[in-house]
Amino acid sequence: MLEELEKIDTTDVAALAKIKQDAEGVQKLVDNANTSKDKVAAPIYTRVMKDYATRLKALEDQARALRQKARSEFAKLRALHTQLKQKLDGAQLDQSELEFRHQIGELSEAEFEAKRKSAQQALAASQADFDEADRISQSFLEVIPALPEPPAPPPPPPPAASVPEEMVTHALRVPAAAPDGPDFGTMVVSVDEARSLSAAAEAGGFGTIYAAHGRLVMEEEGREGQSFPLGPTTTIGRTAENSIALDKPEVSRRHAQIVFGEDGFSISDNSSGNGTYVNGDRITTHKLRDGDRIQIGTHCFFFRES
């Protein structure tokens, strides 16, 4: 697979990076000229600004044709990226399965050691290929807008029609009180309703109740900023239909989601281009704990159980 990555033509990316650098240099001159316009006669200022506008237009004209070619190569890269992600996931599963078979006694120590080295090498090779695809993808994203992704599936229906969305902060699992009793299934309720159900459980009207609520708090200049309450399912992505919308090119349309289950909140990456990180580690699925630091693109959040 690495051979296929090497076939991706990045020539236009390098050219676009140079054009971007030149354009930023001209723009800096424009900013300086605007700051100092009162220090020069108006005709001179106009003449200089016209020259800068001509330079910027010429650079944009050069970039336009290169971007089209770069997008074609980026489309190939994205397909490879998906394949490499699947290969990496498979290698991780293979290693975990091998360790499990050893733990339950199927493999002797000698058999396990003989197979583990091969599994580790396969995993390391898959990780290296995937990391290289990520690196090349980032170089494309720095000079061209992100390619449109396939249409996202429609958002899930509201958890409970009778409860206003802003009040939905608890997801409760209410098992039957007895083996032959009714199964109440999963209920999505407001805070006040959760308290009522808890009281009923203590009185014997229900079985065991599991309740939790949480929020994501955006990290802003090293401090906690805007807070986002979490519902039973919270989607995070670039487009407006997500529960938490992050309009940045490095964020995929449906980048990740957080789901509440019987054991608490878990975050899953939706095979995003740039990945989802928890406490610095790239994850596929991760059980969240209070204080976990989540990074999606350039955005960072803290998970709070409160």
C-alpha cells in the first residue's frame, strides 16, 4: 500500500504552497500600506494598492488551475486513506484476538511469542502507512479546501417528543423488577422525571435505574469556555445538522459521535480524515471519564460528568 501512496503526485501541492506563501507576503504589504496610508499622498497609495491587487490576482490565477489537478490527486488519496484505516483496524483486532486467545489458554507461551512478533510487525506497518497517508492529506488540506464528502444520513429523530430537547439530559435503563415482569427498555427523560423515577425505584416500583449526564467544555486559551450538554446521542462535525457544529476544513462532515449507554458516555470516531484524539491518543472508540481532553481538528474539549 505504501507504494500506492508514493504514486500520489504532490508536485502541485508544493507549487500551491509556494503561491500561498507569496500571496501571504503580498497581503502583509497590503496591511502595512493600509496602516501607513496617511503618511503618503493619495495617488501614490492608490498606485501601490493597485499593484498589489494585480499581484494577488495573478497568484490566484496560477493557483486556480493547480488546485483542480491537486483535487484529482487528493480524491485518490482519500480512497487510499479509507483502505489504510480499514487495514489498521484489522491489524489491531488481530493483535487483540491473539492476546485474548493466549489469555484463555488456547495458545502456549511459545506459540503466543511466535505469533505475537508477526502481529506486531503487521500492526506497525499498517500504522506507519496510515500515518503517512495522514501526513500527505494534511499537506493537501493546507493549500486546497476540503473536498465535499458524501451526503450525511438524516439526523436521528428527537429522543422523546414529549420532552423539550433542551431538557433531555438523562438516559435511563429500567430493567424489569422480576424475570417475568415488564421490560421498560430505555427511557429518555428530563432531570425532574429522572428524580421521580429514582424515587419510584426506591419504593419498589421499578428495577435498577442507571442515570448520568455530561457535557463537553471547549478549551479556550487554556481555560474552560463554552459548554455543550450531551444527550443520548451527540454528533460532532463540520455541518450545521450536527449537535456540535465545528465549521473548519480539518473537521469532517460527521466527524465523531458521543453515545450514552448503561456504562456511561463513549466517543467514537466516524472514520474521519484527521482522526479523533482523547488525551493525546488517536481513538476509534473510547469510554469517557471526567476530565478527559478531546481533540477534533484544532478544537479541544474537556469531558465533564456534572
